[in-house]
Amino acid sequence: MSPETTPAPAPPAAAPDRHPVERLLRTERMPHIWCPGCGIGTSLNCFVRAIEGAGIDTRKLVVVSGIGCTGRVAGYLALDSFHTTHGRAIPFAEGLALARPDLKVAVYSGDGDLVAIGGNHLIHAARRNVNLTVICVNNFVYSMTGGQAGPTSPLTSVGTTAPYGVYEPPFNLPHLVASCGATYVARWTVYHVRQLAKAMQEALTHPGFSFVEVISPCPPYYGRRNRLGAAVDFHKFYKEKSVVKHGAETRELEITLGSPIVCGKFVDLERPALLDEMNKQLTARLGDKYQPYQGLKGQA
Ligand SMILES: Cc1ncc(C[n+]2csc(CCOP(=O)(O)OP(=O)(O)O)c2C)c(N)n1
Ligand code: SF4
Ligand SMILES: [Mg+2]
């Protein structure tokens, strides 16, 4: 984005006869590509409500996605949004956040995109505490490409590349990002719409690196192969088997096939964000010779 880029026009106020989230959706692109019973659309509804709830100026919000079913979110939001390449949503977003600290930058992508091919970017962005909000829709497989097992697939679950069951231990995502330095970490399922929207709102207003894991059904691939039933069965499971445990030890948040899913807010702490730390250290070291960096906006 060049420094001269003019911000997107403010979306119109919601008309009384329209759905409340419509204002921030590109409805001309509907119907969307997601299957019946998919949880990604529900998560998007929560995200739009979180944006509204946070009172963010939507001309100053940018959403970046990678590739995958979840990656399509960027294309449906009536905001400045970018659908980048597979695994590269975070570096793209990080560049934006560093060049334009006046913007709020959020990444919205899938477990495969963020944690497999993009895993290295994820851990370093968390370590640096870059001002970024990452929403990770975890459906436990690479859905868009047909249900291959990935780094969050639970042990013994079946995928197209694991016909006899997964035997590689999966990542526990809240533990992974918290260990790397993320300063806000939460997990909810798409059954918990109010809690999820609230967590997204908190994440969007949190300074530094915030991460929300969204547990979401993919009935045609993960559900069917693992005999977990239809979308409604996923929601029943989330309702009956989720355990809310705010502040839980992140190492105890592993997800195993069929066992309860621990949800809640696990990390919420303050640590200087990357640019603040850089300005502090360089000012201490260089004194007046250093002009604190405020971003590229307005610079030639
Ligand atoms: C470099 C590269 N490798 C592989 C692919 C193929 N590919 C497209 S989407 C995808 C998996 C997406 O999985 P995930 O991020 O979990 O998103 P989901 O579809 O499950 O929402 C893969 C492997 C690609 N597009 N580019
Ligand atoms: S394949 Fe799975 S993740 Fe993709 S749209 Fe369908 S239900 Fe959703
Ligand atoms: Mg996935």
C-alpha cells in the first residue's frame, strides 16, 4: 500500500430493514462458497459484530487472509482486505502493521495456512509482539483441498492423507502462541457466538499480538470421515462437551478426538509491542540522533 493511498470510503450506516452485519459484507459476492453447516460464516458474523462492538473506524481496519476455505473471509468483507498466498498472510500483515501503525491489521485464516506452511511466521510474529490480531479457524484439516490431515488433526483422526489415523501429535495452538509470546490468547467454538464475538472484540482492541482460536466444523471432510455426524451434531458436541476455564494453563489445552474442548480466555497481559520496544531502545541508545519511528504515512 503506497503512503498516498486514500482510505476506503466509510461504509453506509446499517439500514433498519437490513441484517445488522450486512453493512460490512460485500453482499454482491453472495452466495458465498461455504458448504451448508460450515462454521466459517458463523465466525465471520461474530467478527463483524466484534468490529462494531469495538467501535473501530472501518476505514482504518485491514483484514488479511491466506488460502483455504477460511481464507475466503477477506473477499467477503467490505473493508480494505487482502487474499494473499498460502501461508503468507502473517508476513503480508506484519509488513502492513509495521509500515502503517495507524491502521489496525487483522489476519483471518485456517489452521493449515497459519500453522503448517505459515507456522514460522506465526511464531515469530508472536515472539515480536507485533500489533496484529490473528483469528485462526481450526477445523482440524486442510478443508479446501479435500480433507488432508494437518498440524492440528487430533491423534487417530482420519483424513485423506491418514486413512489409518493420524499418528503425529498435533499442536495445541493456545499453548504454541502463548509460549512464543502472544499477549492475548482465547479459544471458543462457533457454538459460543457471544463469547467468541467478545473475545474477537477484545483481541481487536488489544495492543500487541492477539490470537483467537475458533473451533469450527467441516462436516463434509473432517465430520464425515471421522463419523462425527452432521453440523448439528458438532454443535451439540460443542454445547455439551465444552468446558469454560478462563486462565487455564495453556499446556492443558490439547484437543483429543471426542474429549471435551476447553474454551476461555487464557492469556491477557501487557508487554511492549515491537515498534514501542524498538523506539524505546533506540532512543535510549542514540538519544537525539534517533527520531522515533511513527510509520511511513506521510513520508515521501
Ligand atoms: C503454496 C501452496 N501450497 C498448497 C496450496 C494448496 N492449498 C490451498 S488451501 C490449502 C489448505 C488450507 O487449509 P486451512 O488453512 O486449514 O484452511 P481451510 O480450508 O481448512 O479453512 C492448501 C494446502 C496452495 N494454494 N499453495
Ligand atoms: S469444505 Fe469444510 S471448511 Fe470448506 S466450506 Fe465446506 S464445510 Fe467449510
Ligand atoms: Mg483447516
